[in-house]
Amino acid sequence: MTSALPQPLIELATGHGVATEFWDWQGNHRTVAETTIRTVLGALGVPAADEEQVAESLVARHDAAWRRVLPPVTVVRAGRRHKLAVHVPAGREFTARVHIEDDGELELAHDKGAVNRDVDGVKISEATVLLPESLPLGWHRVEVVLGGQGNGGESHSMPLVVAPAKLELPDFLTRDGSQAWGVMTQLYAMRSSQSWGTGDLADLADLGAWAAGHGADFVLVNPLHAAEPTPPMEPSPYLPTTRRFVNPIYIRVEDLPEVAYMSAAERQLVEWHADDAQRYLDLDFLERDAVWAAKESALRMVFRQGRSLRRERAFHAFVEREGQGLVDYATWATLFGIHGPDWRQWPAELQDAAGPAVDALREKHAQEVEFHCWLQWILAEQLAAVQREVLETGMRLGVMHDLAVGVHPHGADTWALGDALARDVTVGAPADQYNQLGQNWSQPPWRPDKLAELGYAPYRDMIRAVLRDAGGLRVDHVIGLFRLWWIPEGTEPWEGTYVRYDHEAMVGILMLEAHRAGAVVVGEDLGTVEPWVRDYLTECGILGTSILWFEKDYDGDGGLLPPESYRQLCLATVTTHDLPPTAGYLRGVHIDLRHALGLLDRSLEEEQASDEAAREQVLQALRGRGLVRAGASIPEQVEALHRFLSFTHAKLIGVSVSDLAQDTRVINQPGTDEEYPNWRVPLAGPEGRPVLLEELFTWRSARRLARTVSRQS
């Protein structure tokens, strides 16, 4: 198919992973606008404003690998041989070795180089170094030392990552027919009488203990990533300020050891703050800002209390382990409180996280920086305690965390990580059947070139932090490890294009860190996903995601996919956070809400009729299998849908806490911002009244639904 785009621009874009064409959700071939391609290339640091720049950038691209002795980083799979291209001045001798992560080194065989090219007036040879298949898993370093010409040995090195060939399932899931179930919750919305107005890590531990008593093996939580350190706090857990660190709103203050050593008057003040926050338990919507204001005041009192020598040493060991990343985050939080939420509006000298002005401010406000480091230490301790306790109660996986797609454009990561995140573009999605104008998520994407130059260290550190003290990880929009839809700032979502990533590196590092943590990985692969991607992830041992309502038998009559046809490597659920709880879905509340918000493309009657027909098709399939009777109540239908999932081959089954409570209210309505209180709806019962954990744990209906999917029943 002939393109109207200039051929040199196509060649340059393709070389940098920028799509110049794609197939849309309706199967139509689309050519990307020339202005979009040039802008996206510019965001990648590739000049392409005119044909002269394109020509110069093509030359630079052509010679880039030849200008450096080693690539910036190499990621390989264990058990496979790999040939590494090394570029040295023609005729120069060299030695190559790999320094093993734990200990020792290994000499590497290589040829003398048979391919030559003139680069910048110097003849360069391309030699091949053989990486043996026996290399252990880990983060190693390849070193090449050039000899000759009396230079005493010129050393060049690069990170070498050896990832597992496949991420193996835990033993208990490898047996034929094995299946585990768990609960899924929006932790902030799930409160107890001891909560300070929003759910916290103690509530998570209590939920895990209850679920484990009914045979559950995991509890999947929404992303716990950090939000803004002062109000107003972004309500969406999928738009955090950083994905490496955790939101302190989830701390249970009373569980801090230092509270026990406070004076009676100080403890009374802490209790006063708790009482103040607990006033919000009866409201219809969550009050994060007020809750955090009360909790932060109490935490500052505990921080000033001081620590024992033992605790002080543990704190400093944590800070040392987390390194500069933690210090940068704590510095950003301090600057946020002084200069406001958008670091791009701060004084110019404070916009450079590594600049001397930031160092001076960090020293001046050392106690405030230490406070934010301390909060992360407390969170790490309480998260570790939750995982330890749920495993002790019988779970075999424990806590499964959720990794958001990206971060807030004004947040800590965009400040601290510099140009590792692209500027002047955001991430989103092209038009699809659910949003025909496309979506803009307002999140800056990773720059694939900068990630490679950094040896993927920021990505690794993020993955490693989220997996610490966890039994699993759900990766939201896992296709983002392969390609992301980049949208130039100031344009519409549909005016973007895809940018590809080195998925072998991104997925390989994810597998290595999950292997080391002993965790399973679930990729959210819903929506527009290239078919080969699902096959690739399956070969890697990464589970997919199956939502019952979306699983159709497209090879048959288009009805509900039979349970025998479900893939094994998946987390199967009835609902997700972008749909109403199942009781609400069965009542069609999502149609009523979209109508009230003006989001329907057709009349209310048409949408209701279509939605009811689709639901009836599913219920008819359940009746055909004897799972539910005609005229069954909504709770009976909810149980039948979950019973259906237990008949599938899926290795993991998830049950929403909202379904345990028979909640009907929508958690998040895609396509809205302030039009609906997204992410601010507390857990409620069937009548819409907020329900606390202690009450939920006594409900026979909750126990009955748990038994529906439990192999203990």
C-alpha cells in the first residue's frame, strides 16, 4: 500500500519504533499524520522538523551502534546463546568478560571482526562476542578492554540482564485442574470501624485473614502508589505521582510501635485526630483530603516522638537500601509543600533534581525530607506485616499489587527521572468501540531510548519496589510493555501514533524481578491487543485477564464462551473496576448512569434493550448448564456467574469485595472526570448504605459467595 508520507521520514520513524500507519478497531488502515510523526520523533530526541534534519538523523541512526563499543544494555533469556555485537577500531585487540552479579567473572569468546565501516573518518570493525547459555539469572556486567597502541587498556562496560526463559507458576498451581481464588478490593473504599475514614493496611490484613478462612489464596488491591503529599489529593489510584513509592494514607497509625511510648496527652491527641477522621465513615462519598489532613497531623506527632536505637538503625538501613530514588521522592514532596503542585512552575534552579540548588534546599529542610522518608519506611514495615500475616493465615500467594500504566505529568517521577520520561507528549488510546474519539490519560510515557541508556534501572527499581513483600503483580494495560499510543500535547487523542518498546527487555526484566520475588504476574490484556502479544505472554508464563461479560464464543454463535474454552493462564473475573459491581450490572445501572451523564450514542431505550439482550444471553447460557433457575434473584444470579468461572480452566479466579457486599454503585465511569465521583465511592451494601468490614464479615451472603468459588466447599 502506497503512503503519501516522505520515504526518508518513514524510514527514520520505523528505525525509532514510531508507527507511520496502523489498523484501527474497525479493521481500517490508517496513515499517521506527518506532523504527529515529526513531533513524536522530536519527543524521542530525534530532530525531524524538516527534510534536512530527517536526512541528518538517518545518518546518525545508521552509525549510532558503530560509534560505541557496546550497546547501552542487553537483556537475554536464560538457557539461550546470544551473539553480542562489539565495535572496535579495526586491528585493535580486545578481551571480553562478564562479571557475574553475585561473584566471579567469566572470559568470553569472540571473533576478530569481519565487517568494517568508516565512521567519522575511522575504520571500525564489528566483532561478535558469544554469551554462553550457562549464564545464571541476574544483573551482570559485560566488560570489553581494548588493548594495543600503548593505552594501557581502555575499558568499556554495559549491564547484562539474564531473565528466566519462562516465569514458572507456584507448585500448587501446576497440577492438572488446579485453581486458586482470591478477593479483589479498592482498599481506600473498604473501611472498618478502626479506619480513619478510608481503608488502610490493617483493613487489608483483616480482609486477607477472613478470605483465607474461606480458602482464598490472594487478595488483589488497587494501585497503592503515592499521590500528592498535601491536599487536594488525586482520587484516581491510576494517576499517581510515582509508581515506586506508596501513599501514606494507607498507614494504620495505631500500629506504629512508637505510639505506645507517647505520653498520655500525646496519645489523646492522636485519638482526637482519629475521631475527627472517623466522622467521615457514614458519608456517601470518601473525603480523602480531610482524612489525610488528620492522619498527617498524627503521623507528624509520632515522628517527633523519636525512635529507639534499634528502630533508628532499621530506618537508616531502609533509607540506604532505597538510595537516591527515595531521597529524590522525599525532596520532591518537601518542595511540593513549599512551592506548589507543578514543579514546572518552581524556580528554574529547583526544576533540576540533580542540581546544586536542590542539594542546598534538601540540607536546609533535612527534617522534612526525613519525615517523608520515614513515612515510606513505615509503609514498607506495614506492607511486609500484611504479607506475612495473610500467609500465616493460610494464603499461598498473599497480596497481589496493581501497577498503574503511568504517572501524573506534574509528579515526583517526572521531576526526579528527568528525560527518562518523554516531554510534550502523553499516553492514551486510539479510538475504539467504547470511545470513538480515543482517550488521553495525561501521563508522560517512558522514553525507550533513555531507558536503555540508563540500563533500565528506573524501570527495574519500580518493579522491584512494587514486588517487595508481595505474592503477585497485576500489570495494568500490559500492552504498554510492547507499544504505547503517544499523543502530542495540544492535539486530540485520535491524532496520536504508536511507539514501540523493546518488549524482550521490558518483559524480561519483569520476569526476572517476579522470579526473585516468588510472585505470579497477571497482565491486563483487555481491549485492542495484537494477537501475537497474548501468545508471547503465555509463552513467558504471564497470565492474562478474562472478564466474563467480554468472553464471547466468536468461533461459534457469538454467545458466552464455554468454560472449557477459557485459557488456563489467566485471572478470570465477572467484573472489573471499570464496570459496575455485578449486582449493579445485572440491574443495568451503568446504562442509567451513562444516560444521566450524556454519554450514550443511542437512545436510552435502544441501549437498555441491547444491554438487557446481552445479559439475557449470558443468563440463558447459565440456565442451560443448570447453574441458575428462571426468575432467580439478583444474588442468585451473582452466585451463578461466579460458579460458572469455577468451571473454567483459569488458574486464578477473582471475586470483587463489592460483589461480596452486593454493592451496585459504579466505582469508575470511563470517559468522565468531575461529572461523576470516580474513585470516591465507599463500599456499600445492596441498599447503597456504606458497609464496614466487621459487618460484611458477618453476612451469610458474603460467606456463600466465597464458598461458590472455593475448592474447600
